[in-house]
Amino acid sequence: MAPDPRVTVRMLAYLHYHRSEQGLPSTLLVDVPGRGITAGDLARDLGLSLDQVEGVFHNHTKRGLEAVVLPGDRVAFVPHGTPASHPAFFGAFSDPA
């Protein structure tokens, strides 16, 4: 059985409510190319403004918008101001050097 080429994407906190108000799902499956796509490009493809997104949980790891998302991955977009995403809890959202 081939792996699922889709990515599970969730919108958290404000992004969840914003999409719901527009009649859009806050959890969805998205096809991505086999070579992957950055989380930032994925966010833009979903109509999210990057100034709304503070960071990404990518496969349960806190990452930045530069993270490369591959088929089968899980992604959750975190908006600015979400208390549990605050650097005091997890550190800044960024990709390791």
C-alpha cells in the first residue's frame, strides 16, 4: 500500500475561528508534491496570510514557516498571540540551523 500523498492540516485558535466564519474547514487533507513544500507556501496556498501565522507544529515538533512538509506529514498552523505558543512555553518558532 502506497503512503498517503496528502498532508493533514489543522488551524489552531484564531485561524480555526477565522476559517469557520468563512464556511471553510479548519482541518483538511491537502495534496502536496512528492518533493515537499514549505509550510509558508502551504499556508499561502490555503489562503492564510503569513502575518497571521506565528509558527507551525510539523509532525508534533515546533517549527517555522521554512519547514519542508512532505506527503503524509501532519501540520498545525499557530497564529500570533496563542498563549500555548508563547516563547516562554516552547521557545521561538524557527527552524534549527
